[in-house]
Amino acid sequence: MRITLHVNGVPRSAEAEPRVLLSDFLRGELGLPGTHVGCEHGVCGACTVLLDDRPVRSCLMLAATADGHHVTTVEGLAEEAALSPVQQAFGECHGLQCGFCTPGFLTTVTAFLEAHPKPTDEEILDAVSGNLCRCTGYQNIVKAVRRASELMES
Amino acid sequence: MKPPQFGYTAAADLDEALEALAATGGKVLAGGQSLIPLLNMRLADPGHLVDINRIPALDAVAAQADGVRVGALARHFQALESDEAAAVQPLLRQALRHVAHPAIRNRGTVVGSIVHADPAAELPAVLALTGGTVTLRGREGERALSAEEFFLGPMESAIGPAEIAREVFFPALPERSGTAFHELARRKGDFAMAGAAALVTLDADLACTAARLVCVGTGAVPEVIDLSGLCRGWLSTSDWSAAAEAVRERIEPEDDIHATADYRRHLAGVLAARALSEAAANAEARA
């Protein structure tokens, strides 16, 4: 079947079987490998993208169900050549090491800070509780979220 | 970790969805947060999926004086964020806070969670404790079932193969009543090792006249435990530990890799006492 998504503001269309997951459609059919595929059953959060501006697991959604919707992947976060405030903060605060989980954190945190521009630490922990990172121990990720909040304010 | 092949119908309305279900013997796809993991792990192979995500007007969370009606496509976050729903039946928000993670709550549906009938999930307990109903639509019409009629066993409900759960109704909180929900999971958002939802009603002197409780993750189906006899006359500040003991005697938890049956029984008692006294305090605050 023909599936058309608005990905990072651009209409993109490809053929896919109904069983193709949104994660695989983005990576395989649309050539956007920034969305990482980890556990493929909704636990790790690496594949998180924004569907109509809300974070969702792209491994728990059929591309067919997403037909006609707006999807933002990690590739769509940077503004022109400049990193987004969230991306910049993760770099500054060492909020990543191997980087596998990072696309999921960046999309999750981008949507979270839109809704909660001045979060408490408790709100930050709740917001990232669905994203697993096996490298950082999360301390620097929480710092990065705080830093991104500062950058977005200024 | 990819779904098996299946036929696919993106239904435009309920009638088309019901026709497709009857013709194919397939499964309904709504939020997909339980069904798609089962497909990815090949634990389910339904042959055909009827996607109801494009059916309009199924996504309402309607709070009225008599209760909260939640449509088949209302996502967890909609019910969680609705101040109107929380005012009419506060247990809904208290329980939804514990459902998975924000990204799952953005897609998963309240009705889907109930139809999935996982005894470790929060919302089946809410339906049972509030005395709510599930409205099932078939080609011949609709029927409304209570939690007791609906939940038959773990992951097993009374929904027919060609029926769609169109709506769930959670009755409003009665006067001078309060609710609370407590659970414990090893990691935030995981399925709880045990949990307890409580509903307590007070008299004019703020003493308990009715106390009911449903445990999560400790039995095959959500079962309402009526502790009104035991707890009559208790205050929110009373020692509720005798209720914890009574709950431990009623439930039949099982061992698994996350916790032993004994530990679950102990935990359910602790959480039950906490939920009951907090529900009594919440009832006081509303009185």
C-alpha cells in the first residue's frame, strides 16, 4: 500500500506492506536512519519520534496507521545548520556516550520542554522514565534537560 | 522482531469495522501498545487487523454528573489530563499516573487497556472498583457489561470475536467518598508487582461506612474486596493494618521472576492499608 507522511515538514511517500512498523518505514523506506531501533517492543524508547508533536514509540505503530500524520524524527530537530537547544545541551552536559539511545531522548525531551518549559527534577525524571540509557547513569541527561530549559529561555 | 503478515482494513466508520471483523475473524487495532508488541514478538498472529484509528468521534472523554464516558480511541493522556474527569471520578487520574510512560500514554487507549484484560494493569481494577461498564457494539446492536461479567480470566474477556468495545463508563464518585491508588514496580512504568485501588465512604461524623478495594497483579481477574464490615467506624487516622491482613487472606497471588507469591501478598497488604487510609483522608477533604 502507498503511505504518505509529513516527515520533518516534508511530504514523503513510499510503498510498504501493512505490517511495516513506522520505525522501519522511516529507516528503510524513507532513508532516515536517525531513529534507532532497540528492543522493538516498546521498552527502551530509542525509537521515539514525535507524532503530531507528541512522543510515541515508532516500533509500536504501523506506518499504515501513521498515514497522513506529521512525524518529527531526530533529523528534524536541528534548525538549519545549528543544533537545537536540546541537542546543544546534551553535547555540553555529556548527556550521551555511545549515542544509541540519544535520538529517543532528544525527541522525548524536545516535546517535554515545549509543554513544561521550567520543569522540576521530579518532572524531568518522570518525562525520561520511558527511555533507557546503558552508558550515562542518567545524571548528565537530567543536567542536559535542565541546561536545555535554560537555553530555550534565553 | 517484526510482525507476521496480516490483511489490513483501515475502517472509516464502526459499521465498516464490524463488517470487516465478521468477514475476516481479525483483531481490532486501536492504540496498539499491547497488540503490536505481541505481533512483534510473534505471540499473536491474527491474520487480519481492523484499524479503527480513522473512525471519527470515538476519542471523547466526556465527564458528566453521573460519571465519565471514555470512547474507544481516547488515549490515556486525554483521560489523565482531563480536570473534568478527575473531578467526577478522581480514581481515573490516580490510576492513569501509573500506566507505563508518557510515550505509551500518548498512543495507548483506556478502552484498549480494559479489553486487553491484563490482571497486572491498572484500568481493569478501576472499572471493577467504580462499578463501571463496558459497552460492546456488534452488528446486531450494543450490550453493556459490568467488570464482573466482562473479565473472565487473565487476558480473557467476554467480548465476542465480531464485537468492538465502543465505550467505557466510570460512574461518578459518591458523596462523602474518596479514592486512592498505590502500586509498586521495580522500575517506574513497569507492570506493578502489586497494587491496590481503594474507595472509602464516610458518614457525617467522618467515620467509615463503606470500604472497598481491588488489588492489581494478585489474581486472574480484578476482584472487589468489601471491607465495610471490618472498617466501619474507622477514621482516616485510624490504624488500617487489620485491613491489610484481611486483604492478604483474600488474595491468591502467584510466583514469577519478578516476585514470590509471599512477597506479593505482603506488598498488597501494605499498599491496601495505605490506599484505604489515603482514600479516607481524600473523602474527608471532599466532605
